Amino acid sequence: MKQHLLNSMLAGAAMLLGAASATAAIPEHLYMVGEASPSLWHIDIAQEMTNEGEGVFSYRGTLYKQNIQFIDARSWDTGVRYVPEVSGWHLVEAHNATIVSGVGNENRFWVPENGTYEVKVYFGDDGASVMVTAQWVDEMPPMAIPLGAATGQWECQSVPYPYNIYPEEGTEDVFVWEGVVKPGAEGKHFKFISFPSNYWETWFYVPETTDNGVAKFVKIGDKLNVQRVWGTGGPNDTFWGFADEDCTPEKKIKVTLNLGDDTIEFAEASAGIEGVEAESTLKASFVGGDLVVENAGSAVAVYDIAGRKVAYSAAGTLTVPCLPKGVYVVKTADTAVKVLK
């Protein structure tokens, strides 16, 4: 009965695939790619939707104000994309769109604003008809992303999701980044943005003043004011950094970005990590369907690709059962690893 009603709904909405029905089939997997998805255009970590069975796939999580496509494989060469017949169709109006399919089809949906969305894709008639529904349900979870020579990431619209930083436990606006600052212009400067997007559509968190028009030189122990710049509305291409004499190839720093009072503080990474043995190595893997985390040495959290925290433990070990298939980031105060189920 459920499949019969679904097929009737799909037929009534005239969501016929561009591909011939004789070759259509309901895919086993469905992913989201594009600047609007948590995985951006990185096809190898494309966000997988949940297969609910009977041709229904769902997703609830972060989407950015950008383009998005649906594809049935993590491969540009073989993946069939399901997209609107007319590129630019708003995702929240996707239920009215005619869906076409094909390998290499570059048409895209448009996500009209950042937020948390509920998205569903319905396949009927053995895959010969498709309908997409989407609605905005909440604000986007807060995050910050480091850019600059110290991170190796410069393009604000294409930073891979493992670089996303989420609020410290118990806060909504305190973000901690740890990294190595090396002597020379190629390794010591950094700034932050609020989320991955075009530079004119995201907040930049940058120094209030600079020493040379580009960088504000800081030292361990400094606590300075942060300037917020929206897009092109100010000096978004400025950075914090350490002078060469304050850098070493191995020097790791801890940067605390507090957006509650718009301050930034600099410390040595080891100062904030008590009880972590230098030899400890974070281990995370799926064992029998459970995510098993060992040897963390400190509090550990698990995030899905949409940035949602799915597990947390103050101990150095953690077992998380029943996670859906997808990519996860396991993070402690000083390291992070990516695991795939």
C-alpha cells in the first residue's frame, strides 16, 4: 500500500526521469554533493543519505546557501546524478521540479539560505520516477574554519569538512584550533571564517589591527580583540601570525576564538592538555558495526559529516553503536581522525 501511494504521488507530480524507464532502477545508495552539502564538491567523502527502504532516502542536517546535486555513487565517472531539468531550481520547491538523470549532468538545485534541513528523495516505478522534497527546519549549527598558510587552506568556499571546528563542550561560541606555526610566510599566518562559502557570503574573523597591513604579530599569552568582517565589507584578507623568531618547525599552538566576547587567545598547545602522554595515538575504527575509539588520552567527541555531535566521552575510550553508514570525525583536544563506515 505504501509503495502504491508513493507511486501515485510521483506520477501525479509528473516527476519523470530524463533517462529511459527501461534502464531506470532504484539506487542502493544516494549522496549529496555541491557547495551546499557538508562535503562540498569532494566526491570521495560525499554526504550519504539514509536509505529508508522502498525507494526513500532522507537527510537531516546542515546545508549551506549554495548549489547541490544528488548522485548514486562516490564517482564522477560512473555516478548517476538526479538534478532539476532547469538548473537553479530552489531546493525547497524541488517537489514541483521535473527531475532528470544522467552521468555528468551539471544541473544543480539551489539552497536559498543556510540552515538545518530535512531532505527526502522518493524513487517510484522501479526508479523511473523521482521526487525531491526539502524544508528548512532550524538554524545552522555554529562552526568556525581556520584559513591561511598555517593550515594549508586558502579557498574559503572549498575547505574540506575535517577542518570545521565546533564549539567547545558546554558552549555555543568558543572554538579551539591547534596547529603548527613555522618560520617564513608559508607557515605562520591564519584567520577564521564562519562557514565554507564564497568570500562575499561568510563572516571573516580577523585582527582588529595589523603591524604591516597584512598580519598582526602575536606572542604566547596574548589575548586580543577580534574584528568581524562580512564578505567584502572590510579587511578580510588579514591574518594573525607569529614572528619568525617565535616559530619553530615543531611548535604547536592553541588558539581560542571566543565569539561571545570577540576575543582570541594564544597559548602553547601542551598547556591545555593535561594527562596526555606524548606517545599516545588516537585509534578509531568500526568493529562489528560499532565505532570503537581507543587511546584518546583525553575527552573525545564524534561528529558526522554534517557537523552534528553524535557521541562524547570524558574518558579516553568510547564505543558508539548503530551509526548509519557515512563519514565521521573523531576529535580530541589535539588531534582528529576520519573514519568511514
